[in-house]
Amino acid sequence: MNTVTVVGASLAGLYAARELRAQGFDGRLVIVGAEPHLPYDRPPLSKSFLTAADTATARAAYSAPGTGTDAPATSATDGATGPGPGPVPGAGAKSDPTTGNTPTSPAAYESAPTDPLALTDPEEIADLAAEWLLGVHATGLDQHSRAVLLDDGRTVVTDGVVLATGASARRLPGPQPAGVHTLRTLADAHALRADLTRGPRRVVVIGGGFIGAETASSCVALGHDVTVVEAAPLPLLPQLGPDMALFCADLHRKGGAHLLTGTGVAGLHRMAPAAPSGATAPGNPRPGTSGHVTAVELSDGRVLPADVVVVGIGATPNTGWLSGTSLAVGDGVLCDDGCVTSLPQVVAVGDVARVGGVRSEHWTSATEQPRVAVRNLLAARTVEFVTALPYFWSDQYGSRIQFVGHRPADATVRIAEGSPDDGGFLALYEHAGRVTAALAVNCARPFMRTRRELRARQTTAA
Ligand code: FAD
């Protein structure tokens, strides 16, 4: 295999690149990323990034809209200069004839400030010896000519492909008024943070899932008046089951947010557009803010006044660009248990991958799948399966929630240590006389022990 192209320059893509080199692939490695940034960490975006008092995170090379690093990255041949994630020509680096791109130089990052979101560093960038095509979308896979097509008209002829295009935040239908946010990317987080630093606000969070709950918690910590709207009877019901979902509902209430469950959203109210003359139109008391959200209307008729709305209603896998290929797709790229897709020499990892029927949208899966996927890619067949147990964590209202394992719908829950009333406990999910999953709240040690036991049992059973 001479060339491998990783599509998606984020968590799973970076781990795939690392694995390719670690497993001995010494050919040409191309990494295509739609965002203009080197891989950065998303979990802090709903947590510390929103609540941090200083803007150190926002100033660093990965972010700072308007500093040049947020502009679509130029290719090396465009002669971009200075610190930042775009491909920058390095001294003596050779331009690639197919893409016209130059291997990224570690020198380009030497002056970049340390960034708490950064997933990589100049030394690793140098070691990976990859061509980073950032700010570039892959638009198709030509399976006959074995090429990845790019939105700037170029193509990368490749022997192997790692699909790591992740997912995009789902939006409410229709145009999105100002003040309405989703939270998936660094740009999203900057926009939300900017709105939240304009003084006390009425924030409505639509969706009580992990992103919604964490964002609500961060907004409360910032002193905003927060209401969470969840269509299901309890937040996180499908993920955690009724007992633990009830606990999470209490976290909102005890944490200081209002929680409205069992009701959907009928629509958003916005300010009337400003009069063409620039004069204040009736019903628009603040010229210049026309089209700004003013309230959320619920399906039961209630209207919640809002200055800021955060839409946290899930994410859709980024597979649209693969239409037209014979790749099997259905809520993610369909893979076998080893991340191998229906096309030869194409594997998928992370949030975009449906591995063995399950699409796991968690940080740990995106870091564990690449080792197996790359092994199978280099072997040109499935020689290993992903066996890791699903694991995720979430930080809400000062509580760290950790979950591991599989939760059958009819599992029962037993508190094994601590107590929900004390805010710290370990809950075990049991099914057919066996522990199949565990959830801990501020109970890290017992949780890690249980995680090890579950993992050991799974390994023995395999
Ligand atoms: P992504 O991180 O989505 O990256 C995919 C990349 O591919 C993106 O940069 C995208 O722009 C790019 N791309 C898409 N289409 C194309 C294309 N056509 N061409 C080129 N590039 C493309 N998980 C936890 O376990 N715990 C947490 O506490 C937690 N908190 C989170 C908080 C937030 C705000 C978010 C958004 C996620 C959180 N997660 C958490 C989930 C975790 O971050 C994801 O599971 C992880 O980022 C998935 O990595 P990925 O590389 O598969 O996808």
C-alpha cells in the first residue's frame, strides 16, 4: 500500500494516522479535514471552554476566528505563513505532484502557543510526516480510479481510505435566527461563548442529552437563567434507563436549571425585521438585532422568553459526500466488527462508523477503533474485531458521570456503593444474573475497578 488517505482531521482521524505509522505504514499519508484546524478536543467545548474566565483557550492557534486561522486553510502552494493549522511549506519540503501540496513542516508550529484543546503537537506533526489538507472537504470517493475527490477540484489517488468524518449537530428545521446555537465545532463554541458573555441571559436549551445537559450546566455556572426542554419524560432515558435518568433530572433541578420534560418545541419567536429605512419597526425595540430569537414556543402552547437558545438534539453522521459510491450507508457507514466497510481498502472509525450495528458517539470509541481498523486495512481483510466495551463520561453541575458496558432495556439497577442522595455512588445494571454495565457519579475508583472486571470478563468470554 503506497498511499493512505484519512478523511476527517479530528479525533478518530488523528488516532488512525498515529496507528498507521505505529503499525509500520511508511508510505504517503494524506489527511483531509473540512475544518481549518489541526485536530482539537471537542469535550471541553461544552464544559471548560464555555466557563473559563480567561480566553486563553480561545486565543490559541486552533481557534481565534478572525486571526487568520479560522479562514479556510490555504494549500501549501498558496504560500500561507505563520503559526496555525493550515498546511505551511517547510524548509526544503517537496511538493506532492498529485495534490500540489507540501508536507506540513514542524517549523510552522514552533511558535504556536500551547492550546488546551490541542490533540497533537509540533513533534508529532513532524513524526507523522503527513500531508495535511485542512479547510478542504472531500466530496466523493471514486472507487474505480481509487481516488478521493476534493472540493477544490483536486483528487488524491489512494490505495487505502480511512473514513473519519464524524457527525454534525442536528438543527431545527427552517432558518436559524441570531442567538440560536448548535454546539459541535470550535466555531460553534466561540459563537455561543460570545453570546453568553454579554451579561445575564435567559437561555433555553432544547434537548436534555449529554451536550444539552453539559451546556445547561455551564450556563448555570455562568450565572444565566437556564431552562432545559426535553421531549421525553426524562432526560437521557434511552442512554441510562429510568432510574438513572431520574437522577440526572434531579441534577438539573438541584443545579439550578429549570427542566421541562414531555414537551417538544413548536417553533421559535424572533424579532420583527428592521424597517428598511433603518427606523425602528413596530415590535422591534432594538434596531440592528432584527431576526434575533426572542422566545421558544413549546408544543403544549407555553412560550419561554429567550435571549440565547442552544439546540442539542443529536448529531447526524457526515456521510452525504459518500452518496454515489456503492458504500453501504445507513445512519453511519456500515462496517463489520472490525471497522471494515463494504468497499475493499476502506475502513471507517469514530462517530461516522456503524461498527457491528452500533454507532458509538463517544470519545473513547473514536480513540479505540482506529487501532483495529488500521490493522485490518493494512491486512486487506478483517483479522481483528473491536472488542472494547462502550465507555463515556459527562460532567454536569459539578458531578462526573461515567458509564461503561451494555444496558439491555430490561436491566435492573442496583446501587453497589454510596448513595444518590449523597451525590456519589456506583450503580450496576444487571441482566440475567450478570452485571452488564455500570454507572458512577463522583465515584471514580470503584467505577474503574468495575470497568476492569467487565473488560476482563469480556476478554475471557471472547
Ligand atoms: P469529529 O470529532 O466529528 O470529527 C470529524 C471531522 O471530520 C470534523 O473535523 C469534520 O469537519 C470533518 N469532516 C466532515 N466531513 C468531511 C469531509 N467531507 N471532508 C473532510 N473532512 C470532513 N464524548 C465523551 O465520551 N465524553 C464527553 O464528555 C464528550 N463531550 C463532548 C462535547 C461536545 C461539545 C461534543 C461535540 C462532543 C463530545 N463528545 C464527548 C463526543 C466526542 O467528542 C466525539 O465522539 C468525537 O469527537 C468523535 O470524533 P470523530 O473524529 O469521529 O468525529
